[in-house]
Amino acid sequence: MLRERLTSCRPGDVLTAGEEALPCWYVVYTQPHRERRAETHLRYQGLRTFLPLCRKTIRHARRFQTVNAPFFPRYLFVGLSLQRDRWRSIAGTFGVSHLIMEGGRPKPIRSSIVEDLKASADPAGVISLRSSLHAGASVRLVNGPLAGLIGELVELDEDGRVKVLLDFIGTRASVKADRVDVVPIA
């Protein structure tokens, strides 16, 4: 019973003296564009961190580049035990603005949230939520120079590539892209 209560980390849970404190997940609010720096410095302090990422195409000087960007800009997760870890020093860590607090103490989040995100991420931490693709479905391109266009998914292959048929400037054209570069349209 106690182990279930500790691992769920529900807000309002209070540990009594003598109970072993298991780590819970908390949310860190970072400085703008400093999520990776904050994660690195928190790891240097011996804390467990998780920074979910997503693939994003950016345009700079007429060039497109696909990069891994934070899934939740300015937020990352840290696993710690309030009784064992020095959580007050987190606010003074490079890249960190503050911990999300409730009543003078860090506010825990349900561990299932972080565990589900980790389960849907690859080893690099990139989240992949696009598993409901099938031939004939309407999809939107989300990365690359044709981002935002809607087409019909024609083919999926085992290498993670898709073929999309687009209505583009009065003609139909097929485009090949990575599976992560398209999302289904409801």
C-alpha cells in the first residue's frame, strides 16, 4: 500500500517520519532556450532528468533544417526525493528558472505521465506519437519545405518512409518523406 502511494506521487501526499522516500517526478521551468543546459547541470548534481524532444523543421536563410526541439518548450522533468535530494539547489542551477511549486514545496506530477512519454520516445528522447498511419488516410506534412500541405498517404515502407500524394498548384504530385514528418488528419 505504501509503495503504491509513493510511486503514484499524487499532490497532497505527505510522508511521515521513518517512511522511505522514493523519487517522484517534478516539473522544472527553465530559462528561454536553456532546456538542454539545465538538464546537463541537473544531471551533474546526480538527479534523474527527462527532456522530451520532437522533430521540428526550421528555416534560416532560405535553408530548411530538421532538428530535435523540446516537446514542451521551457519545461523538463526531474526525478527526486524531497527527503533525500537537495531540491532547493535546483533553482540556482544554470538554465533553471524555478521548480513548479505548491505551498512552498515542489508539486509532484503523476509518474504515469512521464513514464508514458518515456515509453513513446526513442533512445535519444524524441517522442513519436504518430502510429495511426495507414494507406488512404489524409495526412498533413509537418516538416520540410512543403510543411502544412495536406495529401493522401499512398504507401508506407518498413524503413520509416512514406509516399504522399499532394494536390499542388493544380497538379497531383507524389512526395516521399519520413514517417515522423506526417500526421493523420481526423
